[in-house]
Amino acid sequence: MSGHEQFAEDLALLALGSLEGKERVALESHLQECAACRRELESLRGDMALLSLSTAGPKPPARSRERLLAAVAREPRGVATSGQRWWWILAPSLVAVALALVVVFLGRQNLTLRERIAGMESDAVARQVELRQAREIVSTLTASDAMRVTLVAAKAPPQPQGKAIYVRDRSSLIFIASDMPAVPAQKAYELWLIPTSGAPIPAGVFKPDAHGSATVVNPPLPTGIEAKAFAITIEPEAGSASPTMPIVMVGAGE
Amino acid sequence: MSPAEFRAGLSDAALVSAIRSGKEDAMAELYDRYSALVYSVSLRVLGDAGAAEDVLQEVFLQLWRNPDWFDSSRGNLAPWLAVISRNRSIDGLRKRRPETDVEDVVLSVEPDMAGDADRATAMTKVRTVLGGMPAAQRSALEMAYFEGLSHSEISEKTGEPLGTVKTRIRTGLLTLRKAFQT
């Protein structure tokens, strides 16, 4: 006996396949670490093989050989299952499943990237619009040919004040007001462009903030209209097609 | 040299290697070498020619399906087949499924059982050693090996203490081993 003596009898039972329960668990755990006991287990199995020889004598029927070889011929190699090789058979399926998962993952990633690109393009367009508007504002404010108008209340004090900066060729108008009294409920101020000829043209509806300030930037205007004055009236919130008297503020070009 | 003579000259390891390549005639050669060994062990355990033949078919077919089942670096084929045949037969006897499809049976044994003459000599020696054993020891060993009885079952059957049964089984196996050690 070259293994550990305390396991000697249990090793024989393990070789025979009759060791169960905690004794088997303990011995198998010991065998993981003990080469001497592993060797002894192998020798005990060899002893069992010797014992098998005592049965020698009977021979299988002749048909058994034909039966086996027929079964072998019927069974192409690589088709059968075994404990160690089963995964080879499943491998194509596993690869297919893995590829399908990769395709789904890449598809989702592709969709996400497309959405991000679309979002970035949308942002870029919006920023270009904002930039163009800012340039127009600066251009209007600084244009040498801009008409600058100061509007004041018909009766002072207080002195509400509005400045309209208008570039006819670009139909660009910026209006900045201060000290404006609050408007009645459901009413708003409406700015009017008074052309040199024809009816007043609506130039934006606005309500002053808590400080009485308000701005109107580039309201929709017909192109190339020459203005002789700007005026403000109080109108319904949605605005009017024609001014409702009285005119609360007015200013003519300098 | 005829193909049959050529095959007969190949080692067990070479034949298993040929089986790995799908050579059916290598399978036939291995069957010719070891079918009697596998069958006789199974017949002893099962006591039924038909059932023993089924185990014989199963063991060789399993080897054909999975030649790696036998690892020639971890023992010789003949003793390995003898033990595998016994284990499968005990499984059949006790109506239990094998614990695994492929048993990891590694063994080492002194005599070379590859040749018919070697096996015949070893068989005579084993029978002599068994004949020389005390009857109780031989009986315990054979009940454990050929009937697949646990030491508890043998103890119940014989009325002997568990420890005595365990000792008899182990001592019986060691006695066989010692007879082949020079």
C-alpha cells in the first residue's frame, strides 16, 4: 500500500463502485490532492482486471461479430454522441445562435448611431438657423442705411420708449421697447409699419415683461416696403389685420 | 503479408488510432482480440447470454463512436475493457444508468494482457490464487466484484461485521496483485 492507510479500505470500495455518501465525498476530495492514493486506486482497478480474467472461457456467438460490424457500418463516424464530444455536434447551432445575437447587437448599435447622427444633423441645422438670425440682427443693428426710430408716449410721464430698427431691402425689423405699461387681460400691443403709401402693415404682436420691456425681431413683412413711421396699438392677443384706435405710441423716420 | 496479418501485427494503440480515422477493419481486429474477454466478464455478472451479448455490443460500439474513451497513455486496453465490461454489466444488473456516458477509468496492472498467451497464463494464475484464498475472503471479493454488492449488503448477507468485509475485499485484491509481482 503506497497510499494513506486510513483510506486503504475505502479506496478498494471506491474502485468497486460501492463507496457512497460522505466517505466517498471525503475520499474523492483527498484524491484531488494525493498522487499516492490516486496511484493506489489505479492499482486496485488493475487488480479488478486480474479478477476479470478468472471468468475467461465462454466465447460470444459468431453472429455477434456480424451484428457489431453491421452496426459500425451503419453508423458514420462523428454522428454518434459521447460525453466528451457532444458539444461538437451542437457547435454549428451554437455558432449560429452566437452570430444571430451579434447581428441583433450590431443592428441595434447601428440604429442607435443613426439616431445620434440624425439628432446631431438636426442640431447642426438649428444652430445654422440661429447663427444666420444672429448675423442678420447684427447686420441690421449695424447697417449704415438702417432707419432708427424712437417712439414715446403721447402723454408723459411715465415715458415708455420704443426703438424700431428697419432695413427695407432685407425686410428686417428689430423693435426694442422699455417702460411699457402692462396691457389689459387678453390684449397685447401690436406694432405697425406705416408705409409711405397704403394701409398700415402688422409688424408683430408683443406683451411687455414685468419690467415693461419687450422686443420684436424680424416679424414677417412684405419685401421692399418703404416705411414712413411705426406705430403701436392695443389689440386682441392674436393681433389684428388693421390697427384699432387709439395709437398709443408712434414714431417717424429720422 | 495479408491485410488480416498486417492488422494482427498492430498494437492496441495503433488499432484505436485507426478507429479514430474510421477504419472498420481495425474495429474488427479489436473485436477479435477482446470480445471473449468482454463477453465472459459480462456473462459472469449477468448470467444471461443475451444480456451479456448486449453489453458486448454496447462496449465496442461505444469505443467506435468515441475512440478517445480509451486513453492509451493511461493504461492498457485489455484490462481497461475487462473493468469497463464489469462496470457496465453491474449497471445493467442493478438497473441503474451509468454515472456518466464515458467512465474515467484509469488503471495500472502488472501483467501484459495484450496477447492471447499472456492472458491465458494470467488466467491460470488468477484462478490458482483465488483457489488458495480462504473461502470467506474469496466469496466477499466475488460478491463485491461480480455481483456488485456493497460491503453493507455483503455484511447483511453473511452476518459478518462491516469492517471485516471491507478488509476481506481489500486483502483479496492485494493478494491477486502480489501474485503477479516479481
